[in-house]
Amino acid sequence: MIYEFRTYDLKPRSVPEFEKRTAAKWEEGRGNYSDLFGFWQTEAGPLNQVVHVWPYEDLNQRSEVRSKVVAEGVWPPDNSEFMLNMNSEIFLPAPFMEYRGAAKLGPVYEMRIYTYQSGDIPKVIDKWSQHIEERQKYSPLVGAWYSELGNLNTWIHMWAYESYDQRAEVRAETRAKGVWPPPGGIAPLKQENKLLLPLSVSPLQ
């Protein structure tokens, strides 16, 4: 399975109208063609940004679905007037990642984007595999992926929290107990994070 991460930078104050048009268009049946993993807007980090994640069996299915929904007028929504920048990257799921489908895990989602030295991703996967079960006792892992097409040596992990306070509490507790980050893990070269809130069309709320 592959995951397409589509990130759009929007004009200031346009996110509410973007969401409205996207929700209306979604009702025309885009979900009948392929799954949507999740759809979020940024709350902290880069502002006026939306992130949507689409799983596909492979690049061929992605191409076929995208061609079909465009040809049949099902997708995309008419939001071009709000767009400042669009970015698409293809990621592969970590072997320990579980596909959850529709679920209420948030409403606060944190996406952390790490860049590693070439050759380090397999080591990261190995170390995470040893410790992820214990970490998930504190809050659920939404997903973990590594880049296939786009910026290479990129590792994205997403976590869900009931509130901003819970996020702070979990992060403090797991660090204090030595649960997380994984003990003896590989240090990234670069770290970024985004706090996200789900749009109404997102299967993950």
C-alpha cells in the first residue's frame, strides 16, 4: 500500500470556505472510488494549510482513480482561487502501522516530520518496532510512514490526543519514564511538527 500526502497552502482566511466547498463536493461520492485516510487543517505550525492523506494499493490505482474522478466530475472541489501552493508526496507505511479506518481519536492531531541521514530509516523502523506498543498505552499512533517519492529520508508520524493539555501531559510523562522517544533511537537531522484539527469530511475525527 502507498499513501499520498497532499499539502495545500491557502490564502489567509480562506480555510472555512475551502472546507465548505470540499464537504459539498465530497457528498457527490468521491469516497466511492477510493478511501480517504484523513483530512486536516493546521492549528499550529504553518498556518492556513490543509493536509489530506489518501491510501492506494499502488501508483497504478492512484493514477486510475484520479483520472476517473476528474473525468466524471466527482473531484476535485473548485478551490483553485484559494491555492498558493500544492505539494504531493508518496509514502510507505511502517510495518507496525495499523490502518484504522474511520475513528474518533482526536480532536487534536500532531504530525511530526523528521529528516534522517541516508540509510537511517530502517534503523528507525527497527527501534520503533521494539517500543511502539508501550508508547501507545499513553495515546494512539495514527500512522507512521517513510518517503518513497518526494523528499527522501523523511519519516512522518502522527499522534492523536483528546486535548492540548493531554498532549503536553503525555509527552512529559513518556519522557520522564524513559518510554519515548525510543531509548537508544537514531537522532534525526531535522524536526518539524504541525498541530492539526480534522475537517468535517475526515474519517479520523
